[in-house]
Amino acid sequence: MRYPSLLILFIFFLSCNSKNQDSEVIETASPQKSISLVKLDSIQIDYLGNPTVHDIDPKSRTVLFMDHKEFSEDIFIADFGGNILSSFSKFGDMPDTYGALMSTIKITGPDSFLVYGYKGFLTYDFEGKLQTLVKYDDFYVPSESWRAMGFGMESLSNKFLYINQEERPWEVHQYKGHKLLSLLDPIDGKRNSIISFPEKSIFLNGNYFFSASWFPVYTIFEDNIYVVFGSEPVIYVYEATEPYSLKSSIPLNLSDYSYFKGTDDPNDIKLIGMPFISGKIENIKFVNEHFLIAYFPGYDELDIESNFEEKSQEERIIFRERMEKKYPNRMAILDSLGNVINDFVPDGLLPRSMLLRNGELWMMEKPDEEEEKDFFRLFKVGLKTEE
């Protein structure tokens, strides 16, 4: 498969065996400088259900996905040709169970993956055989867990960077000093909390916030950790080595972005309702000297007021459907200084699903709302630039 080299900023020597070999341009930007997404390759996996892709490994040409159901969790290993090579479960009452997942699963070798679970750090091979188990030096029930494509443990030296799952702060005075991220060591089972809210963060303005409003998304590139704390439209840049000091911050000037700035009343009803309507940053990646930001723009003031007005059940359903169309999830492409070059709704792709592995950026195809398909597709995407 070949693509015009002048149109693509990056393309890889090893291309995938694609079932849909197109190069559809998804979006364009200003006439002065256009940088947009372009589809480079795809993987189609025949599966009927509700799959969650946990990891994609270009080196072993492997896709690991799961189907999370109420009483079961099945693990599937597929290749880049879309063939399911094996499937098994490690959930429930069995000797080598992980107990419950605390993160998405990470492929760590040509025939192995790492699970961060209640039982410890567990390594399995692609047939489901337990290879190693390292228990924690301490254990706590996580305050929250998020299993989603594009979000999970990221390699940092010989450890992994992940969210801090210790007890979340409830009182305003607890925000200061609360650690947002953790370093996980699967060799000795240690977990160390790092990185607090910066002094100028909106979350230290003396107000109350719902916990999802500061849920961090992050990415690592060379010597930097780039973090966005949930709804706050700022990229904070930290050193990727101890003591993980704050180096700088990059404001995000996103179009029509509306987010919750807190309340001085801990009983404010908005602490319950705003998580679904406040703007929030859902993913961040750094590719070819550009930031890719996936975000939900949030309701404007009038729609926020309307959201909290008394409505019948039918009126509320109609309102929600109208808001879903009015406020779709978006993506922004920014230069390394934070200047927005492009801001758009991706065509047929889920913005928050961005997964960056070995220099390759992958995204999940947006499911068909009208018809359930007996397959799902993943796209490798790149950046297209035109002066």
C-alpha cells in the first residue's frame, strides 16, 4: 500500500494488512496552513458485542480487546489481519484470576500482557497462562477505574504512569497536596503517588468540584509528562524524572469551550448534574511536534440553565437527544506552543479513543447508531499538512 509522501507528515515502514485500504482525508483547516487527520490503514475484526480495545502493539501486530459484561470479562487476542487467535477469561473464581481490573491491559512482549488488578501485577501469555504474579506492598480498593481505549498505564522508564486511585478529596482543604498520578512498579509491587495540583490551577481557587472534573489525562514524550486535569483547559508540563517538577503550562484556547469552575456550596445540585454537561478534556497525545486534544465542549449558559429546569421524562429525553447533536465530541490539533491549528469533529472516528503505540496513532471507528454491526474497525491515522 502506498500513500503520497508530500501529503503525510509521518508514515511507517511496516504497514498493516488492511481490509479497508483508503486514505480518506477527514478534515481541513485554514487556507494558510492545513493540518488534519488522514487514515493510513485499518483493521477489521469480526465480532458481535460491545468490545473495548485495551491495547494495540505494532511490534507483535497484536490487538487485545475485551467484552465487559455484568458477570463476565472475556479477553480476546487478534492479529492485524483481523483474525481472533485466542480468547479466555481470568475473571471470577479461578486460581489465576486478577480479581478485578484497575486499569486497561497492557501488551508488554511478543507473547505477553500485563494486568493491573486487585490481586497484584499479573503477567499472562497470549493463551491465558499465568507467567508471573507480584503482589502489592499495600492494597486499597480503588476510588475509581477507567477502562477505555487510549487511556491506561504509560511506560515511564522501568515503571508505569497511571492515575492515583487512592481516596479522592471531598473537602476544599484536601485539594491542596492531593496527588493525581501514580508510579507503578510491577517488579516489586510498589505504588508511589506523584504530582499535585499546581498553585495556579483552578482546582485550588477555594471552590468545590465533582471528582470527574479533575480526572487527569496525560501522555509522555521524551523528557516531559504532559497532563491535563479534566475540565481545566491547560496542559501542564512536568519533568519525566524525579521529583517530577512542573516546568511550564500551556493554555488551551478551544473554540466555544464551557467548563465548570466550581461552587462555594458543597450541597450545590450542580455538583451532581454538571459531570454530564461540563466541558472536559478526554485524551491528549503528542505526535510529530503537535498536540492532539480530544474534548467535549460543554453546554453554553442557556443550555445549562435549561438542563436544570423541571421537565417531564419525555421532554428530558428530547432535550438530551438535541444536546447530543448540538455538542458532539471534538478534536483539536495544536502546535507545540498551544496554538490551535485545527478544531473539528472527526468523520466516523471516536476522538477519545486515540491510542499511541510505537509511534503509531490508532483510533476506533464510531459505532453505527442505526445498525449493530458484527464487526468493529480500528484505523491507523496520521497528520496531513498543506502550506
